Amino acid sequence: MTQAQRWVVLKFGGTSVSRRNRWDTIGRIAAGRMSDGDVRVLVVVSALSGVTNELLAIANGDDVPGRLAGLIERHRGFCVELGLDPDAMLGERLAALEALGTDARAAGRPLAWQADVLAQGELMSSTIGAAYLRSQGHDFGWCDARDWLDAIALPNQSEWASRLAVNCRRDADAGFGTRFAAQPARMLLSQGFIARHADGGTAVLGRGGSDTSAACFGALLGAERVEIWTDVPGMFSANPREVPDARLLARLDYAEAQEIATTGAKVLHPRSIAPCRDAGVPMAILDTERPELPGTRIDASAATVPGVKAISRRDGVVLVSMESIGMWQQVGFLADIFERFRRHGLSVDLIGSSETNVTISLDPSENLVTSNVLEALAADLAEVCRVKVIAPCTAITLVGRGMRSLLHKLSDVWATFGQERVHLISQSSNDLNLTFVVDEADAEGLLPQLHAELIRSGAMPVRAAGVFGPSWRDLAVGRPQRPASWWVGRRDQLLARAAVGTPRYVYDLATVRDHARMLTGTAAVDQCFFAIKANPHPAILRAIAAEGFGLECVSLGEIEHVFAHVPGLSPRNVLFTPSFAPRREYEAAFDHGVTVTIDNIEALRRWPEVFRGRTAWLRLDLGHGEGHHAKVKTGGVAAKFGLPLAKVDAFLDAARDIDLRISGLHAHLGSGIDDAGHWHGVYAHLAGLADMIGTVETIDIGGGLPVPYAPESPLFDVALWRAGLDEIKASYPRYRLVVEPGRYLVAEAGVLLLSVTQVVEKDGVRRVGADAGMNALMRPSVYDAYHGIHNLDRLDDTELTEFDVVGPICESGDVLGHGRPLPAATAEGDVLLVADTGAYGMVMANTYNLRALPAEDILDEGGIE
């Protein structure tokens, strides 16, 4: 192929061709591609936004004269907006459109006439666009796509599909490129969506067909690449309009892109990928409004990275369940039923089977699924089996490489789907997707929750270099600039402490106070308790108590600890919320005069003398848990915490029998909850129960506020959290509102200092060893938790290498972090800093392998204690 025949194909959709400034952008992009790459450019365009919908209504015979008049007026007006003479530019086109309304074929609405109607949108937009671009000084020609794209018939294709949802030939004959290149202009503009039928008439590719037109042109021309320009900056890990934290997919291979497009992503039509894949033509999805963004690149050289790349959703799915006792080992049963689907022109999507049942799904985007078609199909199938049609359904699909190897990481996903009615689960044979089909009504709100669970579990590898880009939220409003962590400015002090000895925890009290004040400054909150199990260091307890916090304890040892180390602490500022504690701890807690929480009815029945005549709080299980990991969800049937709602009446009867007064209701459902509205809902639920009980004065909505451990974790929206509490407190002002955070106050205040012991390479994996691991910090091993890891000696190094950071414990799980970017020069004796370890760090440390516990230091304004 000569230099003059090298092509780049650019496709622009309806929103990109509906305004003058967008056509200016198209001209700049096309000219830029031509000059940068010394190539010729083919621009493929859709109809103006909304026009195809109007043409579809006309093709269906709906108010033909009125809609035709509206379209004619709109296109004439757009010409005037562009400074073009509508009669000179569009006279012939508008006359052809108007004539279709009075065409003799219109009364019967044959498919060939409908195709002619539907083609008019692209013909008009491309005619207008080419004229405008020429008026702006661009060397643009116009060509009719029907002269170059030929529709082909497929086996068993319905008459409707063979005219209104066609496929195009994409294997060019020997002279195709030469003939196409003979068109004189360096840049050409053509139509998407339309092609030439075998009978010489018009055929259309179906909704979204302009993407496929561009891909077919790219394949026929052996183009350098095909660029799909749209109103979003690429493919995302979920629909960004439903999941604002969805991540841009920067690089995909054809197979992954195909699965994502097929299973619900709207940004790229599924049929557009195969032509480019087969011809080896790279693709890109780019943002017309922000052409500087890198977008999504799709090609055969994308690195294979195992993990879930995207979660998508398809609504309107129809399930057909076929049951017959006689189907087991019956030769030809499946062939018989599938022949009936073929007879009605229906393409089957998902299949699930058992000994007596076969259930399949029909994707409405690939089928003409109407009530008449389904009725006729059901009647046919009823001859051989019992039939049940289930609709409307939603298919939720996880897409990525190596789905089978990820099943162990999907426990939270399985649990979430366990709360819904799942009709069908299907795993693809190519190991690229896993699909759950649920009732459409049950799918609302699921995607954001599932997307967050995939990231938390590590099943979605958002830190994989070159695969994931920024989130939709970051692109739309800009990523909030995080302030530098406190430890960056105290580097010299921390290195000095590390020189004394490691492993060593260091806590910054100023950070603790700042976080405490964020919560005490919340008007709706009447009392804050700090869950001391997160970090019971005496200096931290005193600093938090000085900010007006009470202290929440879960054992008698913790109660005695706070009274020993916080002088003058009032018992009313101590809350005891035990789990399966022995009788003596309840007795001692009452003797200390602290507030006691009870979470089961058995304690009242077995130890009535302990609770008789007392006042206590009741901890409830609201039936579900929340949080960043299955092991920190403290609600629901799998959790040991809280009284089930079904037992509340029995509990109150038992309490009345022993004169136990319930003055507070409490619910804590988990940790690391990133939904700022969660606590609003908990308060509302408890307030309704409090009204029924009649003696309740206080409602404790628990803690669980999240900490942004990972670089991609969003900062918790405290303002939104406060607004939710203000709103619900205004509805139930008679109750005192209590919160009891733990990690939120102290996690970011602590760091763990370690010393590098060895740097080892094994079978391509580089590992940095440290003088402590899971014995000093259990969270990565127990919860798959992420902590930032930094080489404190070499913070300014820019040459980085990925290392696994491991400890000296004889366990395979002794890994603090996988694939962490650390200086390539990291060496024995360097000081590693593990960030955000102020919560559940030292409290869970142990002497396994007889290794010593870490030391602890307090960093305050006066220096280190």
C-alpha cells in the first residue's frame, strides 16, 4: 500500500454532529490526523441527535406528515446555523425525504421502504457536514457508503434482519483500496449505518450501526486505526452514569472489549470489533469534547492482565425456562427446541441446564422480541415441554481474563447476589465472563455496590499499570487534591526513631485531634465514643477524651484500661458493647457504672439476677452487613452480633419480666462503609423501633467510617454524611444521636517503620524482605487490606520497580503488599514506612515465631514520647 493510501477512519456520533462547534472540532481533529501521520482521513458520521428516533417512528407509520415536516424544518434550520444555503445544500435530500412520505410503498410499510426512510438521517447529516467543512477551508469530499459497503446474508437470518440489521462484507477485493483512494479529496466524509442490499436497494445496520460501518471501512482499507469519537472518554469498568467511581479502561485486547460491549457497555457497538480484530486494525474510543484525553485503546498487543475489567448491565432481557422430565438423556431434545428458536428468528444468548430444565436468555438488542413473537414461540415449545417466560430481567456480567481463577475473590459478590433472586448464572466457555440474571426491579442500585466490592476484594486490579485510568468522577470534576500525609514532613524524626530500632509504630496526635474535631463539629451528633479496640494507646485515649469523646470498650480489660489511663473519666462516658462475654464481665461493668449493651435474649433468661432492675442499651441486627470485607461485616445472618429483629418483641417481654429498662438502641453493621447515606438509614430504622419501645432516649448508629487506604480510594464525604444526619435528626429530634468510630480517628495517624533485610528475585518476582510482617501488621493477611508502602530513605527516587513486600514469618500469607512500586535501588538497611497503620495494627500484633512485638512512639507538638 502506498503512502497516499494509508487511512485513518474517524467515526462521530449524533451528539458530535448536532452543533456547529462540534463540526469545528471534527474539522480540527481530521486535519490534525492527516498532518500528523501523513495519512488520508475518512470521517464516518451518524444522523443528527434524535433524528433516527423520528425516522423510526415514520417507518412505523406514526404521524408521518407531521414528523417529516419537523425533520425538514430542523435540517433547514441547522444549515442556516452553519451559514449554509439550505436549498442549495439540501434541496435534493429534503425532497427525497418528503417523497418517501407519499411513496406508494408507504401504506404497506415494506422493509425496503423502511430502510430507505431510516437512511435519510445519515445522508442529510453527511451532506451538511461535508459542505460546512469545505466552507471552513478543509479539503473534504463526500461519498455514499452504499457504493462501498455491501450487505451480506447470513444463514437462518430473518427477513427483518436481512434488511434492517445487516452485516457487511469486510474482505476487500484486490482493487478496492485503489478505487477508494481514487476519490480526489485528501479527506472524505461518509455515512454510518447504511449499506447496499444485494437487490441494489438500501439496507441498514441497526441501531448503533455507525460504529460497525467505521470498523468495516477500516477493515476494507487496512486502516492504520479506527477511532470512535463519542461523548465519553472511553470504555469504563462500569456505566459511569450509574457508577461515578467507575475507572477508565485505558487498554484492552479485542476479546475483552468484545465481551464488555456485548454485555451492556453502550459506548461501542458489539458488532464493530470483529471487523477490526480480523483485519488487525487497532481501535480507539475518544472524547469529542476532550480530545486531549488518552481514551481507550483496543488492539492485539494489549498486555494480558488477569482480573475483572468491567461490570455491565443489560436490561430488558427475556428468560425462557423449558422443563420436561423426559429430556434427560433424550437424544435430540436440545436440537428440537433450538430449531424452534431458529424458526422464529431468535438468537439465543445465555444457556443454563439441569437434568429436567433448560433456561435460555434472549437479548432484545440482537432480536426482535415482541409479545407476538414470544407467544408464538411459547406455543411451539409447549409441544415438547412446559414453558415459562420470565421478563423483564437484567443480566449483570463480570468481564475479565481468568474468571475461573478469580472465584475465590468473589465471596462478597456471591453474598450480594445471595440477597436477590437469581434466575440464571452463566460462565462463558472462553473464561472471559460470569453473568447473573435477576429480576429487573432487583437490579437497581446493584452496580455501584458490586463495583466497590470487586475493587475491595482485589478481583478488579485497578492498580494494574497501563490497564486502568482515572475514575469518571475524577475526569468529570477533577480529583480532589489530597494533602500530603503528616509523615512526609516528619521524615527526619521518623528516620531517627527507626535508627533506635524497628519494627516500630509511630502515632501523630495532631492527626488524631483533627479527625476527632471533624466529628465533634457535627451538629446532629450528641455524643461520640471512640472504639478503643482500634488503638488503646494511653496517650491516644487521653487526647481523644480531651476532645469530648467517650470511650467504647468490648471487654472488662478495656474498661479497666481506660479507667487506669484516663484520670477523672466519668463512667457515663464509657460504653460497654461486648460479644459473647462471660457473666462476670457484665457484672463488673454494672459495678463500674458504665453503660452496658446487650445483644441477645439468652443472657436475660440465664442470668436474670445480673440485669434485674438495671438500665441498658439493646444492640440490634438490622438483617444485613456492610463494609470493605466479609470479615468486617457485623450484621446479617452470618454475623454473631446483634439481636435479630424477629426477636425484639420476645426480648422486650423478657426485659419487662426482670424490670430491665432499655434506654438506648444500637446498630453497628460493619467497617469501611463508603456510602455516606448508610448512617441516615440506620438512624431512621432504629428511630422507628424506638417509637414502638417507648423508653428509648439514645440511638447509637455505630461507626465504620471509611479510611482511604489505597491511592484510588475516594476521600470520605464528611459534608454529605453530616447533611444526612442533620436531615434524619430533624425528623426524630427527641433521641440523642451517638456515633462510635474507631479506625477513622486513628488509622491515618499511625505508621509502621520496618527495616529491609533482603532483596531477592525468584522466577521473575522481586521481593523486599522486612524485619516484621504479619506478626506486626495482620490486616493484609486477614482482610487482604491495602496499605501504602514507601522507602523512607529514598522518597525522591524516580526509578521504580515493582516488588512484593514480605516479612520473616514462616507462612505463605506473610505478605504486606503485592507489586508495590519501590525504588529500584532498595537495599538492606533501608527504612520502609507502612502508612495508615494507626488502627488495628499494634493491637493485633503478636509474637508468632517468637519475634518481639513492635515498639511504639507518640509524636506530638513537643516531640516524640
